[in-house]
Amino acid sequence: MDDLKFSPHARDEMADDQIPETAVYHIVSDADEEFEQDNGRTAYTGVWEDRAITAVVEDDGRTVVTVWEWKRESRRRRRRRR
């Protein structure tokens, strides 16, 4: 995989979820699933160190626009936090 560029939004999301660049490179280069979106972007989903992560890359194939970790939370926990 060539060098990736990270948008400011992607960097913010990576910091919030503590996702290192290494994880994003792994997901993009060896994704379990790839979904091409109508806007030309591609979403890559995979597992890195037991964490399910999705990275969305622009149609240029290099610019990561957003990244997130799939976290499972029960509805009960969400209600208590409100």
C-alpha cells in the first residue's frame, strides 16, 4: 500500500478512538470487506488487534476521510448515560 493521506476529520476520529495509522494501513491493505460507495469512496472494514475498524478512502485511493471503531453498547447503557 502506498502512503496514505489523512484528512483532519480522520485524524480527529483516530485520536478519539485511539486508532493508530498502522491499524488504518492494515485495514485498507488487507480488508475483510470492501464497499464501493455511490460517491466514489470505498469503505474498508476489518479487524486489527481484536478491534473492528472501518476506514473510508476517497476515490483517489490515498486520502482517508474518516475512520471509526465498531463498538457494541447495550441500549441499557445508553439510557443510563442520558
